[in-house]
Amino acid sequence: QTIPELNKEELLEKDREHMWHHMSVYNPNPMIATEAKGSWVTDIDGNRYLDAMSGLWCVNIGYGREELADAAAEQLKKMAYFPLSNSHVPAIELADKISEWLGGEYRVFFSNSGSEANEVAFKLARQYHHQNGEPGRYKFISRHRAYHGNTMGALAATGQAVRKQKYEPLAPGFLHVHPPYCYRCPFGKTEDSCGMACATLYDDVITWEGAGTVAAVIMEPAITGGGVIVPPAGYMQKVREICDKHGVLMIVDEVICGVGRSGKNFGHQNFGVQPDIITMAKGITSGYLPLSATAVRKELADKFNEPGFNQHFRHVNTFGGNPASCALAVKNMELLEKEGLVQRAEELGKELRQKLSILEDHKYVGDIRSFGFLAGLEMVEDRGTKEPAAVEKVTQVIVECKKRGLIIGRNGDTVPGFNNVLTLSPPFSTTSEELDFIVNTLKEAFDTLQ
Ligand code: PMP
């Protein structure tokens, strides 16, 4: 018997014998997915699920778009591979398209994952300062709760303790500040009279550390994996001003928020700031093939053009920007444009947020937050004390949704008890009726809680 001929139990046995999953401790019986179309995934038993997480926040355009498969296949037949120490047409086309979507003068470096795109950003930022005559700038400031990836630098930037324990020491030089978490303000203030201490803190930290030691800040437009934390208006501009004052670069991680998810091309465009470096992955190919990119403001990139020894950016990778991934990404972005799907994500986001209001008064819902077409519901035991909901309750909602054919996500902090935010990030192909299904199913799942 070949593997595809095995039945589900036999496949699971093989899986347990030979596969190593991420977070496998949570999932001893993984769902074996076999097909997917639009917003729906089918498992090996023929059960259908609406995937309200777009996989891992990536299948933005929706599953099963043949145009994307064709674009990759055609490129594979024409020229499967060539390294980017030289060049090829799909990469040129994609770099051009990304710059257009960013609406500024950028140069784009390709790699393979969101984590690698962030590593590239860190290396570029440090090297830029070297070449700009300030080699002492090596530190990065990130935020508590942020997730920036799984490699030693990206994990160091990550602000969730449990993800890092057992892997330390990570890359040195990473500091963390409080996130703009208004629901549980770390400064104990209320939004109308807070003076945005979460933003001005950057000024203090950079000053305390010595501005001449700080290379860059890194932030997502809204923290996604750390509990869907959306900053107040003006926060990002404030941080941008502080960076400018101290000669510190601003790296914006658009791995989730980018390529339409926020309702704009890129998340930072909602806040009227221009970052120095922008990283992206997931949605750039709608998750169909691996690819990531780090876009660098041209003025900074130009520092790497100056003649002289050792001006090269030393980050050679074999697969980054491979032709099939680039051809697929170009097609993905073209379809998003042609079908007006970024605009649609914005509208769907508003509709989802409005529909979620049926859960607003539920006793276990503490806060509902959204950014573009992604949303988080923070579960609490008590709306007054905001004590996080018990793990069993959060799990129960997820399990009850799954029983009814709906896949949702969960995150927050890794501090025990705080993994209490349910997440939604559906494909842009989701219809209004499907949004009703998502919200009504969630409501039913909440109603099973005593
Ligand atoms: N940054 C953010 C904001 C992410 O959400 C992720 C992945 N969830 C990453 C970086 C890392 O991306 P990858 O898994 O492709 O390495």
C-alpha cells in the first residue's frame, strides 16, 4: 500500500511515527486536510470547515485559485530556478509591484519566511549604521507580546517569554517596551487622559540606553499574534517622530497586516507613517508558496551602493525570490487589484466587526478588537475585574466551533492564563452569508459555556 491509499487511522499512525509538528503537544490528533476552495477546507473524512484563520493568517485571496497554480506552473516549466546574485523577470516584476503598493521609493530584498525577512531587516539596519558612520548602533526595541518569528534574532525580538525559554541565549541586543494595550493599560491610565505613555516610553528608553547604541525599533502596525492589540490613533506617528529625533530606524513587520489584510495595501498606511524598512511574507503569495520580502527605503539602500570595500549586504540565500514564488506573488497581487479585494477586505472588516457586536454583552467577552479584516475577542471570567477566562473555557469555544464546522484561532500572551484571545482572519473570498455563519457559530459556542 502506498501512503495515499492508507485510511485515516493508518495515516495518523504514520504521522505520529514520522512527523514532527509545531506545537504537537497540543494536537495529538491533527486534522488531515485534503482539499480547499474559497474559504472552506475539507478533511479526509469529507467534513467541511470554514477556515476563519486563512490557515496561519495567510490565504488572503482564498483557497483554490487556479490562476495562481497556473502562474507557478508556467514559470516552473519555463525556468524553475536561477539565483538572485543575478536577476530574473518574475523577481523584477514583483519588486516593482511591491514598491508600487508601498507608494514610495523602496528597494526589495527577497527571502523565504517572515522570520528571515525580519533577520534581513535587523542585519540591514545594523549594517546601514556601520556604513553611515555610526557602528555603535546595534540595539533593537520591540514590544512585550509581539511575535516576530522563530529564528534566533526574530525570537529575540519576540516579546513572549515562554516562546523563548529553553532556547536561550538568543541574539543579544533586543529590548522590549510595553505595547499600546488600552484594555489593560500597563500604565494604569485611561485612553482619553494617558498622554500616550506607551509611545513616549520609546523616548525614555532610547535616551537611557544612549541613542548612539540603538539601531531600530520593530513593530507590527497592530500586534496580531500577541492578542490583536490595536494602537490608538497617533501612536505610530509619535514613535516615528521619536525615531527621527534620535536617528533610530523604524522597521514595520507587515507579515500579517500587509498585502491587504488591514484594508489598505499595508497596515502602516492606516496611520500615515513612512517606515524605513518593511517586512512581509504570508499574504504576499496568499500562502500558496513560500516567499518573503524586506523593502528598504531607497535613501538607506543607496548607502550600500557606495564604492568601497565591504559595502555588500551579506545575506546570500538559495531559495529567496525563487521564480515560481515570485510569478505566483505577482499574479496574486494582480488579482487582488483587479478584483478590488483590498477594498473588499476593508468592507468585510467593518461588516465583521459590526456583526460581532452580538457578542459584546456576553459575560465572558471582555473586549472585541479589530484591525482591517482581522479581529480578536478577549475572553474574561469577569468583565469587571477583567480576570482572564479559564483555559478550559477558551478551549471549549474553539472545540464547539470546530464541531460546527468553523476554524478559529487563539493567542495572547504565553504567560499562563493570558492565552485568552480568540482570533478571526478569514479569506477575502468570504461572503456576507459566511460572515453570518462565523458570528452565529461563535455565539452558539459561547452559549455552551455555563
Ligand atoms: N512576523 C509576524 C508578525 C508573524 O505573525 C509571523 C508568523 N506568524 C512571523 C513574523 C514569522 O513568519 P514565518 O512563520 O513565515 O517565519
